[in-house]
Amino acid sequence: MHKVIFDTDPGVDDAMALLFLARHPEIDLIGITTAFGNASIETTTRNAQYLKQQWGISAPIAKGAAEQYEPGRATHPFPAYIHGDDGLGNIGIPDVVDVPLDPRPAHQFIIDSIKANPGEIVLVAVGRMTNLANALKAAPEITGLVKEVIIMGGAIDVPGNVTPAAEANIHGDPEAADAVMIAPWKVVVVGLDVTLKTTMTRQTMAALARKGGKDVELLDRLSQFYIDFYKGQVRDSMVVHDTCACVYLVARELFTTRSGVVRVLTTGIGEGMTVQKPDGMTFGTSQWDNLPSQLVCTDVDAAGAMKLVEETLVRQ
């Protein structure tokens, strides 16, 4: 059984990932920490509360940071054109959801949970890495106590999706992402190299809703705006970025990985770019030297991954 803290910025694809985590029999979801990115921290936290309420999820929610890891960094606009003004496809979420929050800030919730469960917790982070970086800064000793960190973010051998260089989650807080990549813990990067290959059609989503009851019906409804956004990129389908990271946790045999130090560019035209120095490649002295190697996913059995997603979402 995998004990998971889900760091998320719901977000349509985040919602699918959350339902996957809640329904997979090998996953014990022990906490949800919210990040800003797909919408403001107030909106993403409210969305997490709403999904917890609607889906009967028992895991506590801790609200995350409202600004980037480096104080004063210029913010990027929230992508309402992708996820809707409410972050969940403009389906009409109440302004206030009566679900209590854990009193601790997200980074402290992460620290306390890892220390209470040494060697057991996997952090699955599918938004900006701000909460993880704040946890590292406050308690660097957690790197020796966490089991694994799986992130959805980055573009290693393919172009980015917000600039030619950068993927959205990394671009949104590059200093935080770099801090996470170079810390002495085990990180797995599930980026655009693989997530762009995992798609779900509108028709498949509708069929799952008919099988999966009201929970999947809600997922189907909030996904329509997101599917419309992807028109022209994938035919009548959505890319399931965040769920792909969750699939890695339980079916890593579906993924091809490469080991090496990963750095994130934090300034200039390449801001937010993720660059790996593969193990065994030699260069002159560089800022990749003497840092821990991390795994990046370079390929995926997309059909196998989506079969697992579909089976899990309709599991009662």
C-alpha cells in the first residue's frame, strides 16, 4: 500500500488524478495539499474541498502558499482559458464549500506527515513545486525520510507547453522546481515527454460516466471545457497529464526512464526549462556536478496506462 500526499492545484486534470488516487486499491491517500497555478490558491483550495465533499474523500486538506518560492517573483496569469474561471470547467462551484481545512500550512503538513511516517510517504506533486520547496527549506532532513517524490512537470526531450522551452508547472515557479530537483531525495519526473501521449476521448469519458456513477459523471461534466481547449491538438480528447504521474506510482513497468541530474533554468529566454545531464555523459565543470541523479520518464505504454486509468475510475 502506497501512502500518498497529493500536492495539487485543481484544475481539471488534477480532478481526474484525485479520483484515481482515491479509487486505486493500492493507494492510501493520507493528505491533499493545495498549490496555486491553474487558479489562485483560494480557488484551488475551494476546488479541493468541493471534490473531497462530492467524492467522499476522507484525506485532510492543507492550504498551500499563495506566492512563489522566491519572494517578489513576477506572477504569470492563471490559465482560465484552459480550466475555466472556476478552475473546474465552469460547472458552477459554490463560492464557499463547508469542508474544514487542516490548520497547518501545506508545507508544515508535509513535514509533519513525513516525520510521522518515516520511509513510507510518496509525495505526488502535480502543480507548481512551491509547497515542496518550502518544506525542504524549513526541514531539509525530510529528504532522508520520504520514500519518493513523483512530479508531473517538465519537458526534457520535447518542447514546453507555455514557451518553447518550458512546461507550465515548472515555469510557474522555477526556483522551487530547481530546489526540488537537486535535493538529496528520490525524484521521478513525469513530464510532457510522456503525458502528451496519454489522452482520453470525450466518448470514452462519457462511457466511463455511465459505468462509474455520480462521481465519474461529475468528472465527465467538469472535463468538457478542458476537452474543448484541446481541440486542434488532440481530436475531441483531453491530455491526462496529472493522472499519468499517479499511474507511474502503481505501474512503473509501463514507463521508460533515464537517470541523471536535472536542473531548472530560472532566468532568461529558457526560464523554466528542465535539462537533464544523463548519467555517464561527461562534460567540463558545470552546475550539474556533484548533485543527485533523478529519473525522468522518456516514454510510456500509453494504451496500457489509459487502460489502467479507465479501470480505476469506474472501480466502486
